[in-house]
Amino acid sequence: MNERSTLADPLESREDGKRVPAAERVLDFILAEMDAGRLKPGSRVNAARIAATLDLSAAPVREALSILAGRGVLDLLPDRGAIMRPFSARQVTQMWEVIAAIGALGLRLAAGAVAAGADTGEIVARYQDIGREPLAVSPVAFLLRLNGYHWAVHRLAANEFVTPALERLGVPYWDRYLAELIDVHANIEGYLTNYRRMHEAVMAKDGEAAAAVMHYHASWSVQLIRQHTEHEGHVKRGRRKKTGEP
């Protein structure tokens, strides 16, 4: 690729006519690489390959990697470049504690907005998306539908800091790890029930009830993670026993 000036990179037109910052294109590309299994915990992020693939200069790639480092998604190591950060089950569980608190706040504010007569059309549409053939989409795609519902809730809440707080935690990336720790399809009824109760509480203008469901959902999810971890540990111990490994 011929080296391009950084001034040529900042924006690219989309089909809808809107302009997409180059760094955002890099972030989307990294998510796609994770979904394709080409970027896993511990993988090295090849900045030069990303720049060549997207026909960008190095500057927006460095910017995107710095953003992800700030969100705890990857580590920038001297002489090694960017490495996807491994997330343990314990760290994912700890993340849930923070996400639940922020999500509960958004639901409380949204319920208040409903009480004040705000337009609920978007959250109704996003809630309907959650229940639309949930088993026909991948676990990650389903979790992203849940994200979409919360982003709509936050827009209804009209607090500009709620969604950025979750984005800075790297939630879209965290979802990829969560999908490895929970059998989403096997527990789809639990997801649908929790979000039905959550949505009904918001629509009934009961912010405290909606927040309580959010905290319950987090606890339920943590329990599923622990069950998965215990099962994996049992399987590994069984394999070691069979092979005589210590």
C-alpha cells in the first residue's frame, strides 16, 4: 500500500451518506476479526495488516488501538505491539457488577422519561428485536440485540453519559468473551423472561422494579458463568485423570 497522509484517512462515506471516522472502521474491523475467530485472547494485533486491509495510514490504526487499550480490551506492550487481553471468568464476573449498576441507572432514568411522556417507540422496537427468532442468530448477535435495547433505553433516558460509560468498559468486546462462558441458546428462555420483566417495568414507569430486574439478570448471568467454569474444570480434571497427568 502506498503511504497515505493522515488527512486522507479521517472519514469514509457510508451508503447512507454519513461519514465514518477511520478509527471507528478499525474498531469495527477488530470486532469482525474476533467474530471470525482470527483474534482471540492472547493474539497479537497486526497493525500493519489492518492498515493495508482497510487502506489506511498508520495513524487511525494507532488511535483505535489506544482506544481499546484504554478500555482494557488489549495491552500495548513494548517491543510486542498490541496483544488481545485475556479475560478470565472472574474478570467477566467483576465486569458484570459494574455493568449492572450502570444499566440499572439507565433503566431508572428511562422509566422516569416514560412517566414524563417521552416517546417509547424506539425501546419498543428494540425490545421486539430481542424476541425475533432468537435461536436463529449467533449467541454474540443475540447479546448485541440486548446491547441495542440498552442503548435505546439510554437515549430515552436523555443522559449523554450512560452509554459512553459502558462503551468505555469495552462492552461490545466483552460480549464476545461472555458468549464463550454462557450457553446463550440453552438459556434463551431465561434471557427472554428477564428482558420481558425489565421492559414491562420501564413501560409501567417503575424504575426501581426495572433496576431490580437488571441486578437479578446480572446475578443470574454470573451464576451461569460459575456453572460453566465448574463444568470446564471438571472436564479438565477428568482428562488429566485419564492421561495420568498431574
